[in-house]
Amino acid sequence: MFFSLCLVLLGWAFFSFAGISSAVGIWSVSEIFQHCFLVIPGALYLIWQERGVLQQLPIRPASQALPVVFGQLVLYVVGVAGDIQLFMHVAAFSLLPTLIWLVIGNRAAYHIMFPLMFMLFAIPIGEELVPWLQQITADIAVYLLQLTGVPLFRTGLYIEVPGGTFLVAEACSGISFFIASVVIGNLYAYMNLFSWRRRVSFVMLSIAYPIVANAVRVYGIILTGYLSDMEHAVGADHLVYGWVFFAMVIVSLIFLGELFRRGDSKVKDTDKAHPTVHSTSTSPQYWVVILVLILLGAAQWWQAQVQNRIEAPWSYSNTPIKEVMSVGNNAQWRASLPSTPWAPQFHHAAAEQLSTHQYLDQVYQSYQVSFDGKHGELVSFQNKLYLQDRWTLVERNQVTLSDSSVVLADHISSPRGEQHVIYYAYWFDGQWYSSKTQVKLMQTFAALLHRETVMRLFAIKLPVSNDALLQQRHQAIINNRFTEYLSRTDALRVASIERLSQEAQ
């Protein structure tokens, strides 16, 4: 059995190398996911600890796992085709436990169900919860401040008290507390608790406890700053308090776990449900290992095919927006050097441009970024349309252009009270899209069909205004700039394709 599992592990690592390397890159740069380095080795160690029991259980291939394996392989290849890292990571780290289940069978897999499920914690997922955690943290902190009589004014995630303003930023969301608490809570419940009711209760506690604790931490920081006239709980000591509090949360969670252990049965439920059985077959049939390797090889070939994408030379240089054009009577667009506190961050872009413009007496900024479909991805949680430590999202709406296209409108606010709206949309295959999911699916299908997968984003930032005349000018800016960008980009694309066709002839 050990030799067979080693072959499966090596086959999985070879097939999922792109997804694993991508995940490792995220683990190494994000402190939120650095615990993931220990997940797979830890799960394998937990399985090794059960080797004595596994040798006594029947080892028969589980045919029920084959459809699951097939679906995971397809999901992984689709993720590679569309540069959807979430698909790649979910498929890669769920494929390993499924392959082990396929090889060792139902009885043995059930006995090590937790170590197999524990491998899923290697998936770098959870940052999507940051906005929700920021919001609930701010809600609880404001409620506690009001209970203690602290005067405050709240705007979105900004909490202003006499003497200063606090922002419940991403770092204050407690996502690190939350994920670490959930991982440790599950591991502690498996190793130290034996009643399923106690296990589930403790896991639920490990989910709720860090959320409340982090809100109390933010409340304490704001209260300390208020009482000390901003001499304490700001700057470097703010971060020190966070790390100290994090250690206290983990230690107190383990202490609560010790309370859960009192009176718990010392006989594992799994042992009661599965008494020791002496098997006549203690090693898997090797045909299933060969089948696994064949499936991985076929999926690897398919993966290589979808990665052979069409070259699109026109995507490697940015399409410049016409800087001087007529809009109405005696209206001029004038572009100047990029100089603005608005700083979008898009990683591994083929080209990008940030410019400042003026329409009559209205100054605004435009931003465009292009991805060639081979390196990087336009829709990614790592890409930021605005720096979240400088701006906070007030609300998100949709705006319909004169040509019936729909663009997104993010109303953002700064600590200094600046109010702006960012109008943006995603360009793909000559059309505007406002849905990230739709964009990724379109790109994925194009890659599977060996079509161009070039993607772009165009955005305009305008100040918020209640003046009717300025609102009309803003609408003219939005309509004309998006329409012009679409027509010029599509014209350049068609001309490039025609030129390539003529050169091929």
C-alpha cells in the first residue's frame, strides 16, 4: 500500500505542478496562508499515525471515487484554460484525498477521513471574506464604543472619534485570526475530542470566537487612542497589540478546548463504528494505480493543449486613447502626465496606463490595463482598482451607457472626506462586461476553443457632485470615453488580425 500511495502522490504532484506552484507563491507572500505549508505534511503524518489500523482494514479500490476524480481533473484543466486560480487550487488539493480514497477504498478512507479532509485547508481561500469581516468588525466595535459613551462618527469603515480617525482596513478585518482559529480548532477537535457533538460544537466556537475577539481588539485600540489623546494604540504599537492579541486568542481557544475535554469519552466514535477487521488483502490492486496514472496523463495532455494559446501581438502594446477630440461645441480633451493619488494595482499586466484629463473645467483620471492571456489574469483578488488603505467602498451601482452597455460604478471615500466614483468595465472580444464571473467564463471557453483570450479593463474616476450641470458633463465623459475606447480597441484588433492573415498568405 505504501508504494502505491507514493506513486499516486508523485503522479498528483506532477500533474498539479502549476496549481501547486501558484498556491505556494500565494502562501509565501501572504501571512494569511503561511500555515498552508504545514497542511499536506501534517495530514500525511496523521495518516501515518493510523498505519497500524489501516493494515488491519480491507484495502479495496473505491469505484465511487472515479466520477469525482474525473470532475476534479476537468475543473483543473478549465482553471488552467481560464487562468482561474481558484479552480486550479480547489481541484489540485481536493484531488489528492480523492485519489487516496480511490486507491485504499471506502473502509480505510473513512477511518482517515479527517486527515483527508484536512488537506483542503491547503487551498488559499478566504480573502473573499475580508469585506464581510471588516463590516461586522466595524459594527461590533461601534456598538461597544457607544455602550461606553465614546462620541463617534462613522462613514463606511472609517470611525472618527475626538482626536483622530480610525479605518477598519483589511489588516484589521481579523482574517488571519479567523483562518488560523478555524484550522487549529479543527485539528484540536480531531486530536483531543471524541464525541461528535463536542467536536462540532468546538469547531463552531472556533469560527465565531475570532470574529468577536477581533472586534473587541479594534474596540480596545480605538478606546485606548481616544483616552490617551492618540498617544497610544497608533503606529507601531498598534501592530504589536495585534500580534499579542492574536497569541492570546489562540491560547484562550486552546484553554476553552480543555474545558470541552472534561467528561468526554476516551473511545473514538470511529473506533466504535469500525471495529478492527483483519483483511485478506492489505494492499491495493495495482490496476487502480495504473488507471490513476493513465487518467493523470490524459488530463496532462489536455492541459498542454489548452495552454497552447493563440498569439495576439496587438495585445502587448497599450492602445492609446485619443487625447484631443471634440465633444459637443468647443469642448476639448487634454491629457497630462499621470499624477494622482489614485493608484490601481494589477499584477503581471501586459500594459497599463494611468492619465489625468480635463473636460472644460472638470478634471478626471482614466486608467486602462491589458492582459495578453498568457501571463497573469485580469480578474483576481490580488488586483486592486484602488488602494484599500486609502479608500473605502461606500456603495456599488451599475450605470447604463448610451449604447445600452452596462458599467460598474464604485462610490469610494477617503479619510479626508474625498468622494469619488470609479466607472469601469471589462473588455473582452469586442464587448463590455460588468460581471467578473461572466468574464472569466468567456475567457475560459475561448481558451478551450483555441481563440484569443486577451482581456482589458478601462476605468474613469470622477468626483461626486450634486450639481446638475456637472452630472451632465460626467455622463458625457463616461459615454464618450467608453464608446471611443471600445471602437478604437476593436478597430486595432481587427486590423492586426487582417495583417496577420495577409502575412500568413
